[in-house]
Amino acid sequence: MELQKFYYDNKIVKAFYIATVVFGLVGMLVGLTAAIQLFYPIFNFNLQYTTFGRIRPLHTNAIIFAFVGNAIFGAVYYSLQRLLKTRMFSDLLSWVHFWGWQLIILAAAITLPLGFTTSKEYAELEWPIDIAITIVWVVFGINMIGTILRRRERHMYVAIWFYLATFVTVAVLHIVNSFEIPVTFFKSYSWYAGVQDALVQWWYGHNAVAFFLTTPFLGMMYYYLPKAANRPVYSYKLSIIHFWSLIFIYIWAGPHHLLYTSLPDWAQSLGTVFSIMLIAPSWGGALNGLMTLRGAWDRVREDPVLKFIVVAITAYSMAVLEGPLLSLKNVNAITHFTDWIVAHVHLGALGWNGFLVFAVLYWTIPRMWNTTLYSKKMANAHFWLGTLGIIFYALPMYVSGLTQSLMWKEFNADGFLVYKNFLETTVAILPLHMLRAIGGSLYLTGFILMTYNLIKTAYAGKFIANEEAQAAPLAKEYVATSGGWHYRVLENKPILFTVLSLVAILIGGIVEMVPTFLIKSNVPTISSVKPYSPLELHGRDIYIREGCVGCHTQMVRPFRSETERYGEYSKAGEFVYDHPFLWGSKRTGPDLARVGGKYSNSWHYNHLLAPDAVSTGSIMPSYPWLFEQTINLGLTAGKINALRKIGVPYAEDYEATANEDLKKQAAEITSSLKADGIETPSDAEIVAVIAYLQRLGKDIKAEKENEQP
Amino acid sequence: MEKNVLQHIDHIATWPVISFIIFFLFFLCLLWWVFTADKKFIKEMSELPLQEDSKDSTPKNPSV
């Protein structure tokens, strides 16, 4: 058959890779800033836009969606064309995808520091951006599937399977988790409340790690590792088993993020069981990667690309063993809410994602510029800086997490908490936070070195925008030369394949969610749990805006060490009006679920103005802007309306009188402050925040008092 | 609480059994498929990324 001449589009790959490097630098710089704030709080420059609660989501979004996201797209666009022997389906769609994604990143970079956030981890962006993400993602999908449909290679290599599963699953996750009811253009409430919101969020959060940070990278591993090692993957059969078992099992494991919370026990156990099962496919894949290098280990010593890949796969194997172990309830009891989890995710992000991206960049850039790498020595230096960076980051965080957790749980001989003051446990780990920042700086230094090296490489070569290639078109009639039809059925039918992957990932989600959604009518109602008052609602929204949930949980787990410290453990029925839930995932400061009534209004006032003055040594930033900005009364009606639509039982027409109640409650707070010698206008945001904080846990306390004869 | 939840769904106990059977069968088929697969085909598939990208890319499609 006659060969057809065509051109691979390298220009789009180049664009995505430039974005990868730029946003990698930005994301890591923001991360380093946040890390420094955790021992030197004034490093937020006393500005609301750079305060920890707002830049932490900026850091995670920049790394996950901007750095890693662009790297995935670059790698997919490079490898997909070559594996299918065709140019991308549509240049126009490629560029719509590229610019659409960068605009979303820009929107995130503006809105997150401004405090527009849903507060749901890794899904913080507000609803208009959510819609834009959906559109751009669909464009990516059409472009990818279109490319597959006009391929010149009959069969889809396993890397493409991983790309397809990524596309399908991320679409489902994003849409289901983003159901929210808009109040204004930049404010919405999650459709789900409390326990259900938590389950949906962590089904999303867990699988965002699975299908954004893992499956596309496994696809990249299956393409770039054989390329770099110049030998086929160790076992292609294993890769097939790897793929199906991984995508099926992964989707079930989400509830392991909610162990010991108010989530029903059966869902927690399901999360644990599937997490343990996940070890098998994860290690199967990792071993398949490492074994590909059998007989080529001598080259690992020479080639920086292979070095990065080996450490990436090693970090992956460690993280995917650690994850299931953390899902065991006894291990989770000690590690959850601590720095251990921070170490765990950074082992994955810095080791697996970062190092694999570096390998891909070092391998691809010289090829696209038709030259060799500017400096191998510099790449080796980067390798060591990066590796040391990971070690200096992770080890202090492991020690810090364990230290703090054990301090939280330590009782003396008389049965009292040894470290009754939470702050003592914070101060104890600050040196480890400093070491972590050093680790991060080393890693970032390596990254800067790579950037220089790649720029020099590009300048030394000549960019091939359109790379010429030749291949025969697909024969219309497909005649198998050996074996039966079933050997090729999947690789040959991309649409059927995509549908099957969709079914595999939907089953886990449905089995977990259907019963949990039916809970709604079954949650043991706590009669004293009432919707938030208008002032408390405004306070809660400010709490969300400031990202307080980044450091404070609202989930007292049923341990004696927690009930002693915070009060009664949290019940599912307490959260029925929480749109969104604010359980949190990290306790940099103490839990706040029972903080209502614990301190006076003036204590909160002084504490938010200058935390360090009230609690010496506190690393909480001060919030001076809460004292100057005023509550937006114009939004009250809209908020009440929106919440009523999603099931919060505010009386009909309550929005008409809500602001009167708000002013009344604000006046009570300002007069109590006045009694303590503090003058504050009753429309200052601080008043709403105090109202909200004083409400937390009050309902349960009221219930207890009712029970008393 | 979970008892309450689960009791309100009819025949809930059969759900996990059905999902287990579906996926057990799926994995059995997958294993059978993988272990009886044509060696030549598997070799071709695993060599896909190594076929040179550019000008000299020679199609290895058996039907050609």
C-alpha cells in the first residue's frame, strides 16, 4: 500500500511545555511562600490576597492543573500523534484547548487570591470557571478521540488507554462534584450538604489524584520509558491487566479520606478494602516500569532521563504502598490531619509527577529542536538537587506529623491531656517546618537549573514545527492474520473501549453514592440543629473566603484524645445544613467544631486581630481586613433563597426580614464587645465571623441541655 | 445508622454480590484474554512506541 506523507504538530506540544515550565515555577514559588508562612506568618505581608488560607489553594491548583495539567497535555499531544501515526484531529481544537486552559489558569490565579472559592479541595474554582473547565475538557476529548478515529495505526497502544480513561473519568468527576447553586457570579453553594458533600468531594479528590496525577502519568511511563530505554515494555500483557484492574479498583477508594468521620461505617470500610486491593495493580504497573530497564541498568548511570524515570517510579511505588497503609483505620488514626499526609502527597507530586515531567522534558525538547541537551552535567545536578529536595521535604514532614499526633494523644498518669494547649504541639514542630522549606528550595533550585538548561538547548537547535512522517493508511477491510477476533477487539474499537472504561469507573461511584444519597431521609435528625442565622451565614462565607478550612478541621473524631480536647464527637446529623461541608483535611490549628461558647466575643475579636498577642507563639496570620470591610447586606436575600432551593428550611419570604434579624444579632455582639471596652461598627465583617464561630457546636450543646431532666 | 440506610433499599444485599460477580467474571475473561493472546500480536503491540516516529516509520499492520 502506498505511503502517505503527513506532519506531526510540534508547535502545540511546545506551547504546552512552555506553559508547564512557567506554571511549575509559579506554583512552586507560591508553595515555598506558603511553607515559609507556616513558621514565619508575617511572610504574607499582612495582605489578605497573600494570606495562607488563600494561597494554599492557589499552590495546589497551580501545581495540579497548571504545571501537571499542561505537562499531561504536552505529552499526550506528542505521543498520541506518533502512536497513531497521524497529526492531531484539528489544529483549531488544539489551540482552543491550549488557550482555553491557560485562561482558566489565569482566572484561577485572579479569583483564588481574591477569596472566590468553593472551599472544596482541588475543586475550589467557582461555578463560571467550572463551566469553562467542562467546555475545554470536552474540546480536548473531541480532539483526542477524533485523532484516534483517523489513525493510521490499527491498534491503540496501552498508553492511549490510560489517556482515554483519564478523559472519561475526569469529566465525570468534575461534573458530579461541581453541582452548585449560584448566588452571584462568583459565589455558589454546593448542591450537597454535610456527609453527602464530604463523600462526593472525596470521591472526587481521591480520583482527581488517581485520574489526573496517576493514569495520564502511567500512560506517559508506558510511552516515554520504552523510548528512553530503547526497549519495549517488560510485559505488555501485564500492562493490560494493570490498566483494567487499576481503573476499576481506584474509583472505590475515596472514602479512605473520611475514616473516623461521620460518614457511615460501611462506606469507610469499603474505602479501606479497595485501598488495600489497590496495592496489586499499582505495584504491578510500577514493577512493569522498572523491569523494562532489565539489562539496561548501566545506561541509568549515564542517562539523566532514565535517572529521573527510575526515581519517579520508585517514588510512585512508595506512595502507592503508603496510601493503602494510611487507609488502615489504626494507621489513619495517628496520621490523619497531620503533616504525614503532606509528606505523602509531596512524595507523589515531587517524586512521581515532577520527576516524570522532568524526564519527559529532557527527552523531548532536544528532539523537537533537533539538537542534543545543552548540558548533561547540569541535568545531573538537577537530578541530585531534586532528589535531596524530596528527602529534605518528606522526612521532616513525617517526623513532624508523627510528633504532633503523638503529642495530641498523650495522656498523663491522672488521665489528663499532657499538651492541653494545642499551641504547644504546633511550636514543637516549627523547626521541622523550616527544614521542609529548605527541601522545597532545593527542589525549586533544581527546577530553575532545568529551565536554564532547556532554554539553552532550544537556542542551540532549530525548532521543527511540523515534523514530516510517512505511513500507510488503514486498510478498509481488516483481515486478522492470526488468532481470533477477540485478541484485537479492544485495541481496535476506541469507542467501545471508552464506553467500557466509563462503565468500569461508574460502578464504584454508584455503589458508594446511591445509599449515601438515600441517607438524606434517614440521618438521625438532631432536633436542635437549625439553619444558620443570616449573620452566621455571612460569617461562614467569610470563613470559606479566607480558607480557614485549610488549617482548621470541624470534625471531632471518636477518640478519647479528641473528645477530651474538643468535646463530643461529631455526628452526621449536625451537618445537614452545611453547604458545603467544612470538615477539613489538615489540623495546623485546633479543631473548631465545638469552639462556640468556649471563648468570649472579645477573645475572638482580639485573636483575629493579633493571634500572636493572644496566644504567644501562634503561627496564625492576623486578619486586619475583617475589621475594615463591611458585610454585604445586599447578598443576604440571595443567599437565603439559594439555600432554600437546595433544601435548607428557611421560612417562605424569610429573605425579606432576614437583614433585620442580622442587625439584631450584630447589635448583641457589638454591645457585648462594648462591655469589654471594644468599639466596633456592627456591620464589620469581624462581627459576622464571631457570630459564626460562636455558633459552632452550639446545637449539640443545646441538645444535651434539653436532655437534662 | 447504616442499618437504617441500607434497610430502605430493596434487596440491598444482592447489590454487592451482583457487582462482585460482574467484575469477577470480567477479570476472568480479561485473564483468559491476556494469557491466550497471540504472542506475535502482543510483541507488535509492545513495540509500537519504538517504531521510529519520523520519515522511516514502517507500518506493522499485519493486514497491509
